[in-house]
Amino acid sequence: MTLTLRLHTKPEAPVEAACLRPDRLATLSREAIGALPLLHGNRPASVDDFFDVSGEPGPEVTLDGDLRAFKWLGHEMAGGTLRVTGAVGRHAGAGMTGGRLEVAGDADDWAGAEMAGGRLVIHGNAGQALGGGYVGSRQGMTGGEIIVHGRAGDEAGRAMRRGLIAIGGDCGDFAGAGMLAGTLVVLGQLGGRAAAGMRRGTLVSLRPARLLPTFRFACVYRPTFLRLYLRYLRDLGLPLTEGQVAGAYARYSGDHLELGRGEILLWEGV
């Protein structure tokens, strides 16, 4: 069973739509879903004001349309599948604990922020602070997976504690800044000041990168665990070659202004 919400009216201001998550909609009738409250700018609104609701409520929900004005889609969702056929606004999938959120277009800032489980797939580009922690928070994502087929902005994986982030394109500055644990893989060009303040965790770059002087070269080797990760990501559709999967990687430890127990792995070739 699939429930479909098709956008019929473009909002004139940002809309807070945290209620649009499959685990909540699955227990409601179509009439009750249409009456759910939204916040349009600073004015109250309802789902019916923007969407036509069709299909049968169940574990799968499709949002059809360009939803870049809609914020908090899939916020704290714990199960089910939410598919968006267009772009989404800020905080998509923030605080997720389970389920799957798939975005066909781009995602704005804070996608997957502080998520603890589930899988977020973005087929377009992601904005700033992908999977990161909010300002003042001591930790970003603590579990789950974020797969971005395009590029990502600055501070991807900031303060992440666990989980996996994979970015198919380029990544902005301060990727993995303040990492406590987890794995961040960048297939494109890694931005400046990567992993600044990293305490633990792994950042992988498939292209040469200029690292901070507080990271020290350790060795060149073929990490077995990374081979498993990259094969898994290739199965999910990221364009990884066998040479990248099984190749040699230069290991740099750091950040030595912190614990120095993190690592950056740079692909050296076959």
C-alpha cells in the first residue's frame, strides 16, 4: 500500500512539515492526514492546503512535487519509507531513528542532522552540515547511513559519533570537523581543513587532498575493513572502481591537537 501526497499549491513562505513521516501517517485516515497542522511562515495551515491525498495509508509514503520550501520532512521518523520526487528543504531526516528517506532531487542544509538510525538517500546535492550536529550540540549523527550521489556543502559529518556518510561528488570545507567516531567517505574533491579537531573516526578521500599540519603520515596499506565498506557503497550505486575498492591507502593520524586517534585515508592507486 502506498500513500501519495501530490503538491497542488506552491507555498509563499517556508512550511514546517515535521508531521509528514510514514510512521505517523500509517495509522491515520486520508481525511485525518489532510487535516494535519502545518506552519506556513507564521500562519497555521493544513496538509490539504498544499497537497492532494490519494492512495491507502501504510508504511510507504510518496511526496510528489518540488518541496524545497518544506522543512523537517521525515523529522524523527522511526520506520517506513518516505520518497520525495523533487527537492526538499532544510532538516530533512533530522533526528531519524529508523526507516528510509529517499530524495530524488537536492536537499537543503542540515539533512540528516543528529540522526540516530535509518537510511537517508539523496540523489542530488546536499547543503551545509549534512549529518552534523546543531550549533551548541556536542554530537552529530550517532547512527544510520547517509548516501549522497551528488556533492555536499561545508561541515558534512560535523561532530559525528557513529554511522556512515558517503558523498559521491565534491565536499566542502571542514568535512568531519570534530568527529568523535564513524566513517565519512568522499569520492570527489575534499575541501579544506578536513577533520579539524577530529578525536576518533575515519575520513576517506578518493582524491588527493591537502591536509592540516596536525595530521601525521603513518603508513600505506590496504585496509580490509574499507574494502568491505566500499563494496557495500558500490552496491548502493556509488561509482567506485575495483582499483579504488582494493587499492592502497595512505593513512594519516590526527588531529594531534586533540586525542590524535582519528585517521584520514587517501587513495594511493592500485
